[in-house]
Amino acid sequence: MAKKLRVLVVGCGHMGTSHARAYHHMADDFEIVGLVARGAPSRQRLNAEFGGRYAEFALYADALTRMKPDAVCISTYSDTHAAYAVAAMEAGAHVFLEKPVADNLSDCERVLAAARRLNRKLIVGYILHVHPSWKKFTELARTLGKPLVMRMNLNQQSSGANWESHKNLLRSTSPIVDCGVHYVDVMCRMTGARPVSVNGIGARLADDIAPGQINYGHLQVTFDDGSIGWYEAGWGPMMSETAFFVKDVIGPKGCVSIVARSAASAGKSSDIDSHTKTESLRLHHAARGADGKFARSDELIDVTDEPDHDELCLREQEVFLRAIRDDADLSTHWQSALDSLRIVLAADQSFREGRTVKL
């Protein structure tokens, strides 16, 4: 039996909690050697869930030096990602890193270069890569012909503790960057084409965030095969619950849409499980018969394997484990992470400079 991997969990918020639960569940393969968070309450709450059995640390560097882990899971704010990931790899650990890789391209490239140079496995937390329904959604989109028109959003109405979390996130990233990397990554995989230009717009919709911060953004991206896509994301107590969840792709041969009636109903946008919910896919065929009417009815494709958020994080850690055990080639995965970050950062630049950004 292979030796257990000693893993250090860094960040004990929503994502860190789900990843820690995955490692705890995968006790035959992983041994948690520490929980790291600057704030005591989050790590104490998480540790209490596990019976207080794990060491706690306030300082990442201290935990890394003392515990000497085989792997590090990083679920902190994005402005710490690059430094934390490089430090872990230089200390001899493989890394699971929540998206985005960094908050700028040069740091992203520095992280990927370190993984290559040090021969470490680096998995970036693109949770939709392990979601069966999203994989099917992508597969069906590829049957629609070219060009594709891809329409996606994820607006989140938040208040209380959720809005405080969003305001903390805004100090290091915007919604269009933090959430957008998921969906432009999906667009890149649907088209298989290279992005060539990006436009972005944004708005500051709250008085209790810092000047210069925006809590709403919208991007438009054009690909070299003629495909186009848009994505919007907003956070805060003012956001609308109407059509917060749109996942729709159109091509010459028809369209495919995620039909998530429960997730799209009022009051669901703050529920993290709703962000990946599918329930069913609707496939529409554009072909018409001699009478000019549609030759085929729409197909509703039921989704039987619908993992919740914790289950998806467990599947991500299974991918991480296989990458380490099987010495997987992750170069395509790394390129995808770089491409998606390049697009969302270009959207942010486009908004701030008032121009189209060529890639």
C-alpha cells in the first residue's frame, strides 16, 4: 500500500473546509498534518468538526517549516496564491491551489515555471472539470458547429456574513476575475480555439467598498474561429436574483442550455451548491423538415450524477492524488489555467482603460 501523503490545509473558509473534509474522508491516502488560518475562529471551527485532532497554525511559513508536508492545499485569497504555492513547491510539496493561480499573469507564469523546474504536481481548483453534467454540457456544445455563441453568468446576492466575505474578496480580486476563470475556461474547452480579443465593463454598486473596487463586471471575448462569449458576475446586497444563473450555448446546429429550475429560483444565489447545479440539460436541434418546421423536438437530458459541493471537492482531491501517484503530465491543465486568467485580467484591463484588449 502506498504511503499516506501528509497534507497541510491552508485557508479554512468555504473552499478550505470542503477540501479538508475530502482529505479527512480519504484517510487511506491522506493525513492532515495541520490547519492554517490567520484568524483563529475559522480554523478552530473546522478542527472542532474533526474532533480537534489536527494541529493549528496562524502562520503559513511556520506550519510549512515545522510540518514538512508532502502536499499543500491552498484556499486563501488570490493575492497570496503565488507566494504560497512557490514556497510549498520549494519546500518539496505538491500543491493543490484554488483558482485563480495568481492575481496577475507574471505571478501565474512564475508558479507554473516553479512546478516545471521543481517537478512538482500542481492542480488548480477548476471544480467544473470534475462535474459530470458540465463535462456533458461541454461535449454537447462541441456538436453544435461553429461559430459558437456562449452566454454565462453567476451573480450572487449577499448580505450579512456573506457580504462581509465578498468585501474581503474584493480587496484582492473582482467578481469577473474570481468567478470568471471557471466559465471562460469552459468556453475555451467548448471552442478549442484561441481567444483573440476581450472587452470588459464594470460598476461600483456599493458605498461600503473601497474606491476603485468594482463589485459588478461583464466581459465579452472573441475567438479565432469566430466564436464569441460573454460572462457577467456581481456580488452584494443589491444584486438581482432574476436570471442570476444563465448557462447557454448556441451554434448553427442548435443550442444546449443548463436548466436549473431550483438553482435559478429566488433566494438561491448565495447558496454555494447552486453555483454548479444543473438538474438537466436542454438540447435544441435547429434542423427543419420540408415544411420548414423543426424536424426534432428538444431533448431534456436528465442528470443522474449530481454531486454537491463537498463531493465535487472530493473528486478534485482524487484527481490530485492520481496526478501524484501516476506522475501525470499536467502541461495542458496548466495552459488552461493560464489562458483563462489571461482573459479575465484582460477584461479588467479593458474596463479600466476603456478599450478593447488584443490577446
